[in-house]
Amino acid sequence: MTIAMAAALTACGHRASTDSSLDADSLSIDSTVIANERALLKTDSIGVELKDSMVEVHVSVDWPMAGNDTLVQGVRQYITKELDIKNYTDIKAALKKIAQKQYNELVTMWKEDRQYRQDDGGMLYSSYQRVFITEESSTYVTYSYNTEGYTGGAHGYATSAGTTISKTTGRKIGYETVYNKNTDTFSIKHQNLFRNTKSAGLFQLIKEGVKDYFSEFQDTRITDEELANILQNVPDVNHIPVPQFAPTFSKEGLLFLYQQYEIGPYAVGMPNFCISYEDVKPYLTDEAAELLK
């Protein structure tokens, strides 16, 4: 196995425009068509930015424009679900609407907080959302969804997830999770990635991957006991659950990415690692394994 920093952990990257106006009609949009001949998928990178002395908002997507109809529709469905877009007949207008709504909400929060706290430390209240391609091959395309921002307090927030979509079927290869507030756990549904998410062999691969993450900058590999002292919400290091958001396909292997606080304290960041396809293939469903051909 190798350590791989997830592309989803990078900064928001492409920023299409800058406009401090409060009027959504005046938002500026810059679009660049990117043709990927190998993947036969054409995307339009569309971004919106609103910024002033109080608030900063960014929303951007790599929007499929042409290519395999099944793939294009599958990716569009994924993006619109992540951003809660009901109508994407005019995707630029949809992004404007999202940006303006976020801006208005953050301005309200900023003003309310100023009633109790005068010193903001120079931090703008912010929201960044980006849905973008991170990996593609002849059989699949992987998209990532990053959201981060700041709404007061000691530090900001961040979520990074993704999905892999089959170019043949347009189906997402992964799973979804549902949170149970009574047990403070996630249950998995729509699972088509792993044969069994609780198999002993998969648990072992995950444990070694998490060890890789924490051992990267150490001279010696951490022990099970040391790992147990680092992790939170994990009673047994031999049964570290699969991530809340399904692992995605990458060049290096299957990429596992845990969110802040998911298996460790805020200080450990977002634990991530790749498991080689050679190691993980026995645990994949037939549908998932098709992407490796």
C-alpha cells in the first residue's frame, strides 16, 4: 500500500470570477471548456464567487457537456444531488442561485454574531463548494465534492467526499450512508462496491492503511496499541469501519478518506490512504471489479 493525499483535500482551486455585489444578476461567470479526448467526456468548468468585507462565497463545478450520454447523465445526476439543484436547464443560473442563498445566510450569521463578539480576528465568514473531476480512465470517472468554510469559532469546517461512476452504465460505484442519532452510527445502503464491508480481510487492509497514514512521518511503524490511543469512536482497531463516504477509484488504488472527527480528533485531519487494486480486488463486487479491466 502507498500513502496518497486525496485530491479532494486540496484548496478550492479554480475560481471563476470575483464580484462583491449583492445582486445575483451582476455575478460574473467565467467558463472554460475542457476536452478530454481519452475519456471522451467534455466538461465546462463553471464558477461563481461573491466577496466583500464580511463574507466570501465560491461555488464551482466541472459540468459534463458532451460525450457518452449514459455517463453524462450519471455525472449530472451526481452533481445536482450534491448541490441540491432541482432544475439544471441553465446550470449557470442554478449556481448563481446557490451562491446568493449562501451569501445571504452568511451575512445574517455575521451580523448576529457581531452583537456578541466584536473581534473577528480578520476572518471572513465563508463557504466554498466545488465538484470536480479528480480521476478518469477508459472505464470510469471519479468526481470529488469539497465543501469548507468558516462561520465563527476556533476553526473552520471541511468535508471532502467523492464518487466513482462507470462509463458503461452511468451508475455510481460505492454506497450511501444513513446516520442513526440514537446509536450515533452510520448504516450503509445502496452498496455495490464491496462484497462485504465487514469481512476480516477488508478490516485488516483498512487497519494497515490507517497505520500507513499515521506512520508516514515516523521512523518506525506505529503499533496497534499506539493506534488505539490515537483513534476515537473506534472500540477495536481490528474493526475500523469503512468511511462514511465510499472510497473512490484512483491511479494509485482505491482511495479511502475519513472526515474530520470520524475516527480521530480534529488534530489528525482527514486520515486517507490508498489500497492497491491487487490487494483490494478480492473484496470488490463484480460490478466494481469491472472498472479495473
